Amino acid sequence: MVEIRRHLHQNPELSFEEVQTPAFIAGYHEKLGLEVRRGVGGRGVVSTLKGGKPGKTVALRADFDALPIQEETDLPFKSNVPGVMHACGHDGHTATLLVLAKVLTEMKGELEGNVVFIHQHAEELAPGGALPMIEDGCLDGVDVIYGTHLWAPLPMGTVGYRTGPVMAAADSFTIKVQGKGGHGAQPHLTKDSIVIGAQLVSNLQQIVSRRVNPLDAAVVSVGAFEAKNAFNVIADTAMLTGTARTFKEDVRVTIEKEIDRIAKGTCLAADATYEYIYKRGYPAVVNHKEDTEFFVEVAKKVPGVVELEEIEAQMGGEDFAYYLEKVPGTFFFTGAEDAAWEETFPHHHPKFKINEDALLLAANLLGAATLTYLKQNTNERIEVTK
């Protein structure tokens, strides 16, 4: 697993630009003798292991895209691609699933059902790879799906789980403020887009504090404010871009409408105009109760698990959400922090690292969930067939 992970880490590919990575994945599965589909939903790979005995079908998913980040670690296997880095653990996810596929294939004769290995491209960039892969049939015949994220903020040996919403819907918005530019010494003859934009940034903070129920989690963040000009020129336009994160659909709708209302009011007060675009990204990841409780019971018996922690919902987004909208399942976090590190860097950071021992734990967790599910549901399936 470590060898594969390091190979992938040295050769990262950006979302929707993956070529060598899916070829490597498909080749690995083909050598195992499995049924492999390339180009699923664009650049995804789906491999199917048919067990020697009849039963249900479990799907396991790993993503494999990298991020547009220049790596700043001291790792001997750091990225060979300038400006591109596996800064979120997707290289580890892929290595975990590949070797797990190898082990389960060796158990093929005793396997009571089937396993579908979903290797997904473009998780990091909406619209993502999950939806087109689903539309291309990656979940056909699947009864349940499991996925994990190697998680640096959690200590090695800790497994994080949660029933219900576990990751947020991740949307983006753009507001273009159209004012009237002019000389910096004559502001009275202008409609200063920077001042208007600054007021807009401040006013948007009222959405979460005054428009959303305090018991509902939500985020509205402006991530970029662009109005570049000469020092003595008042900008004609200002561009604001940001993100909104929610768990409930009604809160999501409220925020989309409130951003528009506040932009309209702020610009109207300054006699300016605006353009507003709100793009819906991934929906919230909502774990199924029964399947999450099942996973927790299984995880208690997996070697290497030191603690099972019911974690707080994360405001980050994940297109694993689309799979859970179609079939039952759960998405959990495998702790990947090394106690020896002086500092743990967050995901999407140039110095991001993972404890590679977490790969084995993740594989054992996914493998145990798969085998236990198939074993427990075999009799039920046979009775129904009869």
C-alpha cells in the first residue's frame, strides 16, 4: 500500500485531467482478473469482483484526483509535478482500495456476494466525478456503499463516524458590483465599487447571524475580493466570490435568496448595479442510520482501532453525497495523524502529510464492513429468492 501510495503521490493529476492515474488503477485490477470498466462517467474506473457464492453487492469508493498546490513537504517522495500535489489523502485512498481488492480477490471462492470497487475522478472540483459515474451505472445492482477519508486531524487509531449529516452542502457564489470609476481625487463623481463591495461583505455576515435559525449550522464566506486598479483610480467594478455551506435544504434556499436580496439592497443604496450567480455544488453527505450503526459495531472488533469517536459534522464538502442519495451506506473518517509530528497541517495545505499506517487500518475497516455485511445478509437473500 505504501509503495502504491508513494508512486501516486509523486505523480499527481488534477481533477478532470487524470490520465495516467486511472490507467494505473485499471491495469492493477485487470491483473487481478476482475471485470474492469474504464472511462466510467468520464475518467472513472469501476472493477467488479464476483464472489464464489451468491449474495448481496457491496460498493467501496476511493477518489484519486490531486489539488493545484505546490508541495512544501520534506518527503523523499514529494510531487514531481510543479504546482500539483496530493494534499488531501486521495493517493492513500486509492492505494488502500487497490490492495484491499487484491486481498478480497484471494478470498473469491469464499466470498458470499460481490464487491464493486469505485475509483472516482474529480472529487475536488465541482461538478465532480461521482454524479456522472452514477449516471454511467457504477451503482447498478449495488445494495450498500462504504467510503472513508484518511483524516489528519484525528489521531492514528481513532475512527470518526456520525449518523445523519456528516459533511455540508458546498455551494459557491459570485457578485459583480458595477459602479462608476473615476479619479481618486474626485470621489464625488464616481460610484466607488470598492466601498460598495466592502459594505456588501459586511452586510453578508448578517445572513447567518440574523436570517438563519441559531440551531442550524451555516457558513457564508467571501473568499476573494478583486478590484485591481492604479493607486489613484477608483475602480469601476468589483468582483466578490465566496462559498456557502449548509446541511438543510431549507437553509440552503434561504441563503441563496438572502445573498441576492442583500446584494440588491446594498447596490441600490449606492446607486450601483450588480450581477449575481449562485452555483450549487455537492449536496450534504447524509449517512444512513442503520448502516452507520452496523459499521460502528463492526469497527469495534477491527485490530488497530483505539477509539471510536462520534464526531461533529464537518463543513467541508464531498460528492460521496450523491452515492448516499441512491443507495444506503456510510462515510467515515480514519485517523491519520502521527503522534511524533511537531505540527499537524490541515488538508489542502502545502505541508499536508498523513501517517501511512492509517492505510492498513482503513483497508481493514472497509474489508471488515464488506465481509460482515455479505455474511449477515446471505441467508436473508436466499430466503427471499426461494
